[in-house]
Amino acid sequence: MLRLMLAVVSAVMVLAPAVARAQDAEALRRELDALKKQQEQYQKAIEALSQRLQKLESQPAPGTTQPVAPAPPVAQSPSNPSSQMTPLSALDLARPRQPFALYQQRGAGQLLFDIGVTGDFVGNVTQHNVEKASAGTFSGRENRFFPREIELSLFGQIDPYARADVRIEAGEEAPGGETDVTLAEATITLLALPYGTQAKLGQMRNRFGWSNVIHEHDLPWVDRPDVYRAFLGEDGLVEKGFEATWVPDFLPFYLEILGGVFNGDNETAFGYGRLREPLVTGRVVAFFELTDTMGLQVGTSVANGVTADRRTSTLLGYDVKYKYRPDGWLHPLLTLGTEGIYSMREGTTGETKGRFGWYGWAEVQPWRQWAFGARYDATQYPAMAGFQWAIEPYLTYVPSEFLRFRAAYKHTERSHRDGFDANGGSGRVVDELLFQATFILGAHPAHRF
Amino acid sequence: MRRLTLLILTIVAATSVLGPNAQAAGKLKVVATISDLKSLTETIGGDLVEVDSLTRGTQNLHEAEVRPSMMLKLRRADAVVENGLGLDAWADVAIEAANNANIIRGGRGRIDISRNVEVLEVPGSRVDRSMGDVHPQGNPHFSLDPGLAPVITQNIVEGLARVAPDRRAVFEQNRQAFLARLEQEMVKWTQAMAPVKGAKVVVFHPVYVYFLTRFGLVQAAALEDRPGIPPSPQHLATVIREMKAQKIKAILVEPWNDVKLANRVAEEAGARALVMATAVGAVKGADNYIAAIDYNITALAKALR
């Protein structure tokens, strides 16, 4: 038995290396076959790529004059890396990733955002008594020429999900050599929110009405309409806070719904300036494309806040704008518009005072470089009694898209001089010649309708 | 109150039903910034896409008015096809205001067809606006060159396939069929232009450089001495003198530009002003991409003969 076992062990010891060698040889043979197959595949791939390269090289470059259509590039297979944009799985999303780093991907000399400078100079000539009473359109700067708004704009996308806009303004607030520099706007807009929503936070020109959001240099007139100046101050409504918009996709026309919460710093209409009792805004705007050449925009706005002496103040606004642009024209032929604000402010005795103001405007632009129009203003004052009306015909000359000159005559009449009688002057009847020169240097985003 | 709620619900339900309902039909909703791209995307997408354009062919594509109706189209879009190189920069404003995360810059539904296009007239030195409305990235009117259609359509296929990867094969098949047809047309167009090869033309605005280069024509001068700025009388006088001296037979003008002025100059110089199909739909008969190129070839071959 022992012998038998010894014989078996000896046989195994002798045969095992031989079997192992045979197995190694078999494995190597298989590996060799696989490598051969792989080589054949590589060879085929190289040949395919060479053919593709030859085809591409045989295409005429756009700069050459060969009138032959180039062969189309070979279509990429579904396994191509370009299909990597398919939605990520939950596991992919949960996996740790590198932080988004644009800086590392930046090419030499490439800026990642746009820079623009806008200059807006205005001048006015009026009666001596109006100057004395500081009752002109540019209060305290009557009979002067001055830089109203020199604006540095920096804007662009922060990352794939948000953009930032920063505007720094310098302008003359009072006669003299000094120029005030202020932060006009600084906002972050979140672009990648779901369900047709978008959010914006920071310091911004509020979307109250149609014209409040427009900067001075982009307005179609030299001055902001009287109703805005009376109810919201010379600069209009500029606030710090947050607003969100929703654009539904199921309606047959464009509709935007907006809601916002702000500090309420505007001293003319609100002024409490605390989020404990914030300024709350809302706006609904609809656009109707009447024909390919005509459009009508209708909006309504609300702003509810608290004044510095903690009294409730509410503004309700409406705006309508119509534009006719004949087919193929580079500019509109006719623009009509109107806006109005109804103010409800709690008085010292608890009663609510209702005040109203509005303007209507028409502009005709028969030639690319020339436009003329007129605006009619009529407004009460939010706190004191009385009202004023004004008519302002104007002429605009636009040598190029980036340079504009405007001249206007404005006649204003007030029901009485109370509040417009500083230094013993009188601002009851005001006649003014207004001038404006505006330039745009660098980037300037296109404007909405 | 109950009646009011019922009324609102009825209106919302009715508008939902009446509104465009391509999603239900399983079609991709694509918005093109210009009509050339609408036509090409329709060709590539076939029945799988529903394409709309933000502009018409008769418009100046550099300066489209940003209307809220554009934002509504973009709000519903799965993808947007843009020309790029600054031609349709105005679309950025509409796209950002459309509140649609799919199509913002960097989104998977944003398709820029200028990728891999060999751009002409890229400024080699510092540019500023004293030179007029120059495009710092180069001339953006490459879609007028049918020879670049393979690259453009490849970009469209890649973009559509990003949004609908399962339909890539159909897009590619449609593209190959289109390119095969285009190649046949190209032979015809090349033959038509062969007798006038080397001829000089004057353009109003530098729109045609890709087209002219492709067919061996030469741009001798432009009526605008600087792009986008109306020409001065002195410059026009110089152009007329040159046209007479070089016996130039045609001025190419865009339908949105000052056609009357082009006609006056042509009359003075003993030439013809040709209103070109600068985009699909710019002139009668140019209803699709191939028809628009065909219109331009026919008009030029006839005028320069």
C-alpha cells in the first residue's frame, strides 16, 4: 500500500510540471491569438482613420476657391464620447467630484466676462426763478451741463448655473467739482432652476412697471417720467433683496409672473428699510404678438411696504406698450406707450390717501438715424396736495448704434408753487430745453421689447 | 368665489389643451435663431423634431428685436440652435429670460453650429468700433456656403443627439441623405458658376465672403466703407468709379438693406443690383436651404454672364 502511494506521489510529482507547462503553453497561445485579433482591429481602425483623414484633407478649405462640396465627416457612433451628455445617474451625482474650475480651462488672453462703459451727459436751460426754486427736471442742477450717469458694467456667467451683473455709476448729484460714485446694481441670477423659474438676488432696479428697470441712458427720453419721479424719486425704485420669476409654458401667449422681497430703502415711497416689515413686490406681464410686425405688451405691478415712520404704503401700476416695425426694417416705425401709478399711503391720522399719476408717449422713427416723439405727463404728489402736468416733444439723432444725441423742450405747469418755492423762487410754470449725449463703449447687452 | 375658481381652472385647462402639444407627440421642440438653421434642423430632424425660428429671412440677423414671444418659444424648447460668432448675440437675452435651464449657455440643449468651422476674416490685429460693426471672432455668415453644410449639419446631429441619444441613428441617416442630395446640387451649381469664375462683384454688407470664395468669385468692394455704418457719398463715388473701371456687373444686396441705394449706385455704374437670398425665406422661392443657395447661384450666373 505504501509502495502504491509512493508510486502515485512520484508520478504526480513527475507529471505535474509537464501538465503545468502544457497549460501555460495553451494560455500563452490564447493570449497570442487575442493579441493578433487586437492587432487586426487596431490595423482596421488605423486604416479607417487614415481614409477619414485623406477625405478631410481632400476637402477644400473655406478660404480656397475650389467649388467642390467636401465629403461629409464620418458620422460618430453612439458610443462616441459626444454622447456623454446623457443624464447622470444618482450614483454619478453622489460621487465626489472636483469643484467647477473655469480658471484652469481658461485660454491665454481670454476674458470670462464682458465689460462695458456707458456715458450719459445731460444739460438744461430754464428760467431764473425755476433755478432759484430748484424746481427744474434736474433739481439743484438747473442751467448746467453735467455727467448724469457714467456707468461701468461687468457681466457674464459665473458658472453653468448662474450669471452676475455689476454696475458702478458715477455722476454729478450737486453742482461742483465732486462726482459721486455708487454701486448701481450688483446681482446674481440663478439660471438653472426647474419648472420655468429663475431667481435673482442682490441690489437691482426693480421690475416695477415697464420703464423702471431701464437705466437712464437707455430711456427713450431725456428724463424719467414725472409719475416715477413723484412717487419713487429721481432714480426710480432700486432695492436690495430677492425676486423670482415664473414663465408658464402652457399658455398660448407669453406671461411672466414675478414676486420679490426687498429691504424697502426707497425714501420717497417706503423707507423703513428692514426685512422685519419688508417691501413686497409683484408683477404680471403678458405679451401678444399681434402680427409679425406688431407687438403689444401689457403689465401690472404692485409694491407694498412701510414708510420710515412705519405707515403702510402701496403702489399699484399699469403699463402698456405697442410697437410697429415694418417687415425688414432695422428700427420700429411707431412706438406707443403709457404707464400709471396709483399710490395708497396711510396718513398721520390713519386715513389712506389715494394719489394717481400717469404718462402717455408716442415716437415715430421714419429713418434709421432720426426719431421724434412726445410725452405727456400728469401726476399728483404722493404726500402733498396739488398736481402737475407736462408736455415734452423731443428729437433723437443716432449716428450709430453706440452714439446718440437728443434734444427736448419740456413745459411743466403745477397747480401751485408749494413745495417748489425754495429760496423764494417759483416752480409753478417751468420751461426747459434739455440736451442729452450718450455713448456706449464695449459690451452692451441687447434690450428687450 | 367658487365660480371664479372654476373659471380660472377652465381657462388653464383650455389653454393647456389648445397650446402646442408636440411633447405629447414625442417630438423634440427645437428653436433656431435664424431661418437657415431652422431649415437644416428640419432636414436633419425629420419627423422627430418640431422646429421654430426666432427670426425671418427678411430681417437683419445682426439686430433682431428681442420680443417676449421669442422667450415663449424658448421656454418650451428642448434645444436651441444658434449660429454663433456674434451674429445672433441678441438671442442670449431672450434665452436667459426664457427661464429654461436646458438651453442656457453650457446646457445640453444649446447647439452652436460654428464649432469646427474654418472662420474667414478673423481680425489679425487689434479691432475697435472705429472700424464699424466688426466681428472680433471673424465673419459669421458661413451658412451661405453650401460647402460648409457637412460641418454645420454634423454639429446639429451632435447637438440633437445630446438631447435624444436614442435617435442619433435617424438624425445621421437624414443627414447623409441630405448631404447626398446637396452633393448632386453642388455639381450642378459648380457647372453653372464655372463660366463666371474669377468675376468681380461689389457687395453692400460683407455677408457673402464664404459663398464667393466657394464659387471662385472675387469681392472687389463694399458699398459700406465700414461694416454696419451707412456709406458716405465720397465712398460711393469711389466705388462707382472702380466699378466702371473694372467693368463690374453686379452689386449683391440683402433684402433688409438699402436696396434703393444699391439700385442707384448700380445704375450709375452700369451694373445690376441683385437682392440675394441671405437666409432661407429672404426672397420669394428661397423656401429651404437648397432653394436659397440655388436662387443665389441662378441669379449670379445670369447677371455675370
